[in-house]
Amino acid sequence: KALAFSSDYTAVEAINFFTDRGIRIPDQISITGFDDNFYAQIVRPKLTTIHQDVHQKAVLALRKLLLMAEGKEPAEKNVKSPRSEERRVGKE
């Protein structure tokens, strides 16, 4: 069994929820987050997470916003979030 969360914060909340009920992470259920923030760095057991390039996301959003402020339509309506590799996989 596995759960994937849209943020590390909610993934850590799930880890706490299951741990408080005696469910062992990752032996009984695997949990992964998305954003590689501070919570992923301090939680135990280690959290599998996907790193987001927040700076690059801001650059892309600002470029689109400036185009729209000039009355121009952005060429791409759907933009994939810049991200890099999976991090902190393992038991502890």
C-alpha cells in the first residue's frame, strides 16, 4: 500500500497519523511527498519526496503574468512544473 501527497507537509501529517495508530512506515504503508521542503529533512522515517525548483516556478509564472499584463496571450497554457530527482528514500 502507498499514498502520495501533493506536499511534504501533508505527507508528514499522514506519517504522524499512521504512526500514532501503530502502523509502521514504510513496512506497512509507503508515503511520498512533493516539494522537498524543511519537513522532508527532519521527519523520521525518511520521506521520499520530489524536489521542486521553486525559483524556476516563480520565473515561469512571472513571465506569463508580464505577458498577460501586456495584453498578450502566453504561447503555452499548460506548463510542466520544473522539478528534479526523487530524494531521501530509505528506512530509519
